[in-house]
Amino acid sequence: MLFIGGSDEGIGNHAGFVVGRYRDGALSDAWTDVTRCAPGTFTALLPACRCGWRGRAQQPDDAGALRCRREWTREHLQHVVPTRHAPSHQR
């Protein structure tokens, strides 16, 4: 399920979401709310972005979903969105 989208200023084609890895290795889509699926549905959760980026696997629980959101923000979005407060010559 998307948690931040491309409509926000400056993030372009980036929309973060958490995907679940099913037992067969397939990943859920951006519209699956992994926090509402039955326990045991997924073997792991991963942060993901509409641009195709995927992060590290996390435990398939609420804490893992939170870590996915944080990783997307800190490890991915931070590197693709220019700093808003930097002078234009430093962007």
C-alpha cells in the first residue's frame, strides 16, 4: 500500500510502499496492505518504490513494516530528492 506518492513536491516518480514476499518468492503489489494480511502470509517484508528500487528484507510484522518505511525514506528517497534548503548551486 502506497504511503507517500509522486504528488509531493520534488519526488517525481517515487512512491514508497511495503511489499510482502510470499512463500513461493513472489512479491505482493503496491496496493496490498501487508499489515492487514493474515499472520504467516509473508516470509518477509521489503521496502519498495514505484521507480523499481527495493530495500533489505525485514521481519513480516508491524515492526518490520515500520523499518521498511524508514529505510525507504532514509536510504532511497533521501538520495533522489534534492535538499530543499540548499542553495541552487549545490543541488
